[in-house]
Amino acid sequence: MHRYVQNRVLVYLKMLLVLTDALCLNIVFVTAFWLVTTAGWVNAQEVITSNYYSLWTTFNLVAIGPSLYFRLYENNTIERLENVFRQTYRTVLTLLVAFAVCVLIGHHFAGVWYFLGAIVLLLTVYVGLSRFALTYVYTVLPKRFRWSKSIALIGHNDYLAAVQGSFGQDHAFYHVNTIKYYDEVEQRTKEEKVAQFRRYFEEVTKLGIHDVFLVSTPDINTYSKELIMEANHQCVQLNFVPAVTATLSYGMTKSEAVSVDLPVIRSHEDSLSTMENRIKKRIVDLLISGFVLVFILSWMVPLIGLIIKLQSPGPIFFKQPRSGRNNQTFGCYKFRSMVVNKDSNKAQATKDDKRITPIGKFLRKTNLDEFPQFINVFLGQMTVVGPRPHMLSHTEHYSKLIQHYMVRHFVKPGITGWAQVNGYRGETKDPKLMAKRVEYDLEYITNWSSMLDFKIVFMTALNMLRGEKNAY
């Protein structure tokens, strides 16, 4: 499931498991050596002067091999507790056998069997305790802290059961919401069918679900493009799953449905759809925004705030509702660059706009008015680089005019973006200009990489030094 629906808890759990196992395996090795040398079963000086560090290195290298071979830390294993138990047993057993062989062949010393026995004992204790703790993590904590990621499965009643069985219903980190429909839907016109699915997408979005699996029948294939468009408008990631009706029997047992990895066709596939890349991007965002908050905004806010106050009455910051990821509204911070007015949330700034103050004109020209948005980045509402967040009125307006406009809301909005460094910023009277912005935003989402982010940051810094001709 994690291949198609990302749950950040599983990624954090995998990272924690890798780090904990690596640390505790080395603690087991050091503790085992200390026990046997303290008891006098092994001559510590003899081993340390000859092969202690090579023995330690061998233990770590031998541990890596089985964990990779049995895929102990892969997503498919981490998803289910029984898989973790099974692969842990195989990995530990292989580790002990392989390490014992390596020690007896290349690192033999007096009392070696006591040392190996201590390794076996301590490693067994650690594995037992750690995997027992995982049982609590998998069975209790997801319910207590609501770690379960909700998804929706939509399909015709005649085809839904077989596909539903492959998803599983007892998953700790995923919850499947099922929507069935019957023959009367199939008897409608194409437009009526699309309208029906539009209501389904609206229904799941209200529940906070943005990952939908649709059981694909030949009938649905004829209007799949229209369904994708409707799903995009609701910020829904649509996945098509082929209808499966056959059950497989084996041996002399009762015919049962077999759990298989069904082929899934995704409506959108991009680099930022993986949780690992999102976490890497989030770490960079925290580092950059934390640096800016401590070393730049700490003195910039009092200085610029004083000038803003002297030139016009009102607050230092302008907090405007903007459209964020999954079209969720958030308050976007900026230095106030206009006199307080009633149209600030509806009307864009225009050339020679009378509402803009003298300091506001400078702030806009140099992009300094955007610096408070690093607060939004630190809070997780925005990212340093991404599609610019638009006013709510613009989102509502342009989503009806521009195809795939809402796809830009599949990711967090950014302080700067690919469209902005290519000259598309400022006022947008012409819908074609907004369409071009969206085109650049979708190009960024599709081709995201860390190097592209650094390139955009560098280009933004150059534009700040030269001054933005479209900033007013």
C-alpha cells in the first residue's frame, strides 16, 4: 500500500528502526565482550592487540548483508508487524550463523565460544524486547494518535469485493473507506456518470481523503480522462485498479481469494509523491527557515516594522488567506506594503497602485516583503521552493478557466517558484499569463529535484539584487 499511498509515520518508523537496530547491535557487541572479559573467560589484552577492531567491523558488515537480503527495512516489510517479525527472525538467525563462521575461521581466540554465546544471548534479549515494543507501536499507538491514513475505494458492487480483499482490512496504518455503486449508475449517460463520481470525490474530500482507488471497468475506461479532471479539481490523487473477479484455488483446500499486488495506474506520478522526498525537502525547509528566523528576521522585523509604522498606521505583518496543499486555507504572512484597505484580499497590486507605501514599494521590488513567509515554512504550511500560493478568489476563478490548475495544489506552496524566476510574477490580468504560470508550476512538480530547488533559490537571489520589473 505504501507504494501508492504515503504515510509519513511509516517512514519515521523505518528510520527509527534502522537507527535503533544499528545502535543496539553495537551495544550488544561491546557488552558481550565486556562480560566475557570481566568474567575472565577471554583475555581482553590478547584480543584487543590482535583483532578486536577487525572483529567489530566484521560484526557490522555481516549484519548489513542479511538485512538487505531479507529486505528487513523496506516499506513492504515495515507496513505489517508480522512481516517485521518474520524478516527479523531470518535476519538474526543468518547474522549469528555467518558471524560465528567468520570468527571461527578468521578470528579464533581462547574463549571464543563464551564470546559467541554472549552475543547470542544479548542479541536474543534485544530482539525480543524491541519487537515486543513494536507490537505496542503497531496495535495501540496508531489508534491512540490517529496515525492511520484514510483512503477511499470506489467500485461497482459486482467487482468491488475481490479488489477490496487485496487491500486488507486489518491494517494498522491504513483505513479503507468503501463506496459501492450499483447497476443504475451504469444505465445513465456519460455526463450523468461523471457527475456521480464528482459527488463521490467531493464526499471523500470533505472527509479529508485525497487518495482514491477506482475499480476500473471497461465502461469507466471510456471516460477516464473526465474522471481525472474531476479528481484534480478536488485535489484527489486518482488510482485506477483493474476489476478482478476470479478466485484462485490451491491444493485440496477451499477456494479462497488470494492477496496479490494488483496493477495500479496512477493519474499523477512525480518525485514529490514519495514521502522520502517530502521528508528530505522538509528537513531542508526547517534548516533554512530556522536560520532565517534566528539570524535575519530577528533584526529585520524590528527595523522594517518601525519604518512601516512610521509611514502608515496598522500592523507590521499582513496576514492573507491563501490556498495551500490540498486546497487547504492558511494565513500567509508578508510585511505590510500597503495602507490598510478593504480590497487587500480581493484586488492584486497594480502598477502605480496608490495603496502601496514608499517602504512597501521598496519591499516589493526587492522581494523583502516575502521574508515573513519563512514563518509559514517553519510551521509546515509552505516550503521554500514551490508553486506560489494564490488568493482564494483567484483559486476559485482560475480553477474554472485553466485545465489542471488544481494539480499545483498537490504540493505545498513556496516562497519562490519556477514560474517566478522565469518572469511570471506580479499582476495577472490576462488569463494566458496565469496559464503560463501553471505550466511552469506543473513542470516543477513533475521534474522536482534538490538541485532544481537550489537553482531556483540562486536565481531568486540574483533577481532580488537586480530588482524585479514585474514587482509592484
